Amino acid sequence: MVLSKTLFLFTVSFLAGYYTPLQYYSQIWIAAIPAGIILVTVGLRKAGIIVLFTVSFLAGAYIDTHRIDTYHDRAPAGGVWHCKVETTTTAGAVLATAAGNAFWASDRQLAQSVSRGDSVVVIGSVNNGFMESFTFYPIYSSLIQDRLRKAVSICLSNRIPSREASSLVSALLVGERGQVPQSVRTIFRDTGTSHLLALSGLHVGILSGVMLVLFRKLFGKGWLSIIAVILTAFIYVFISGARPSTLRAGIMILLILIVLHSSGRRPDLLFVWSVAVIVLTAISKGDVLNDTGAQLSFGAVLSLIIMGREFRFRAGWILSIAYAGLVVTIALAPLVSFRYGGLSPFAPFATVISVPFMLATMSTGFLTLLLPFASAASVLSEWVVFIWLALLKLFGSYRIIFQYWMFWLWPLCLVTLWLCSRRRGFLRRFR
């Protein structure tokens, strides 16, 4: 428990430093490390821990300052650009250069020619984050996960006539969102359910839960089932593009299953969350901390760990999902409003309604890939998506823009949710 608490607080301190605009004297964190270790060694434990917390904060500030300096190292405005495709939509694509700069290219033809994971050589110019393409040459990825993801997406598109249904199934199964129409994206955005459209920890968790039940039926409750679930989860993560949110879920599931099976005790979720943050930050060299999807994913999970609540009675799962949606909506309200121009007050209710339809869409989509069931499953997919979108439209009529005065009300709402959650369970983690 002490290790879990300490690691979590170190992680939070590091993130606080990273997101705080402190650009002076942050280099002293390197010299302060031995000072903190010496204080702990000679018996001044509290003083040493305070010093090390300060070191963690300054280390985050130092890394952020270094990244800011690198980011503003701009390339010439025109010329030949060798880029990797980060994501595509029906209107264009986000292209990343080798220097780490990302540009939005408003080019439908380019977006239809490539998909996430491919590369492209563009002759054009850039201006303030936008790229104008005069001509381009696509270089398709040879990685097996990219080829498999594209093959699944093409198969679904051929077997499901409805564009809305085929694109949604493709997005939910393998994370290929490039062909989702703008009208459908707008519906999910306005109802606060965009997190369901993108592959996230929820999808990896659902797959892992189903696979755990299946493999335990086949192999029993030993290590073979645990290893099979972990391998299945990570294969799915990499086929879907290994986005930060799915990688986070894969790492957390790995730790939870190993600790749970080896000790028989539920691991401390704050410790698991902290390890996932540290591992992904190290792997990405800090890039994950600037990724909006990762920020939303880690923030949502942390809010549920601290303020979540499970209702144990008949049909309590409905209230549990609604409460989880309320917690995540309030906790991430400033970030969602800033990134997406507003948030829906009906997001928790839209999420409750969407979860069964999401599971049905994924199930019918998977059956569509199996030739004996393809015809019937494709029809079911179209009907499920049609009803789902029709219901979501009922919740998309009003959006809230997060105002400055709300920053005074927001902490009070978080405290209220925390008091409504399992307060004793949370405090027990810090004893």
C-alpha cells in the first residue's frame, strides 16, 4: 500500500510539473535527486520524500520545456515532405513528419488513397499547421497489423452495403475511422459519445473479459488461460493501431491479471494506473502526454478509480454505467469543452443507451467476417446502426461551453462525486 501511494503521488507530481508552465531553473531536478536519496538514507524520510516529490515536479517541467523548444523548430514552408499518416477522415488526413510536426491536409483524394500506418511523399507547402498538397505519392505499410486492419475494413465495406454501418463496424472492430461520414461523427460528438466511436480501453476490456470466460472454459483457471487472454488483448491492441488509449488498457489488464492470479488479491488500481502512465511516457518519449486521446483515456480511468461507484442490486449495472458516465463527463468537462468546442449534458444517458448497441454492432460485425453468417449478420448490422443513430439524435440538441466561472463550480462537483463514491475504499488506499 505504501509503494502504491508513493508511486501514484510521484506520478501525479510529475504530470503536474509537465502541465505547469514552469520554464526556469527546472534543470536543478538532476542535482536534487542525490540530495533526496541521502536524506532518506540517513533517516530523514519525510524530508527526503518531499525533496523527491519536488524532483518529480521539476523533472516534468524540464521535459515539457525541452519539448516546447523542439516543437517550434519549424521546417521550410514549401518542398517535398516525407510523412506518416496518423489518421484519416473523409475530408483529409493528419500527416506527421520525421521531426515530429503534424499537419492537417485537406485533401479528399489523399485521404481516400491512404490509411493510418501508411506513408506518403507530398509535394506542397505548409502554413500554421495546415498542408496544401500539389501532388502526392502513397507508400503503403508492409506491417502485418496495418495490412490486416486494412483487409478487414475492405471486407466489411464490401459485405455491408450501408456506408454508415460498415464504417462504424470497421471503427469499432479494428479502429479504422477514416471512412466514417462527417454526419455520423457529428452525432457522436454532439451527444458526448465520441469515446465509443474510437477504440479505447473499454473495447479492450470487453474483449479481455469475453476471452477470459472463453479460455477458462477451454483451459481451466491456470496460467495458460491468463497468458492466452494477455496475448489476445495485445494482438488486438496492435492490429487496431496501438493507440495510447488501447495500449494503456493492455498494460493495465496485463498487471491486473498477473497480480490477481499470482496473489489472489485485487491489485491497487492507482498503482496500476501509475505504472501505465510511466511505461507509456517512457516508450513514447513524452509524446503521449500531448496526445488528446491519451489525456482523455488516462483522465477518465483515474476519475473512475477515485470517484467511481458500483451499484449492487438487480439492474444496478444500468445505474453504474450512468453514474460512470456522469463522473467522466464532469471530470473531463474542461478538457472536452476546450478540445471539441463544448460538451453534452446528456452524455451519461446517451452512453447507457449506446453500450448495448455498441456491443451488438461489434458482434454482428465480427459475424459478418465469417462467410457462413455474412449475409444475415450484415443486415443485422445495418438495422442495429440505424436504430442506434436514430436514438442518439434525440440527445444531440444542446451543448454546454465550459466558461471561466465554471472553474469555481467544477471542483465542488468533483468533491461531491467523491463523497458519493466509496469514500472508505479510497481512503483505505492511503493508510
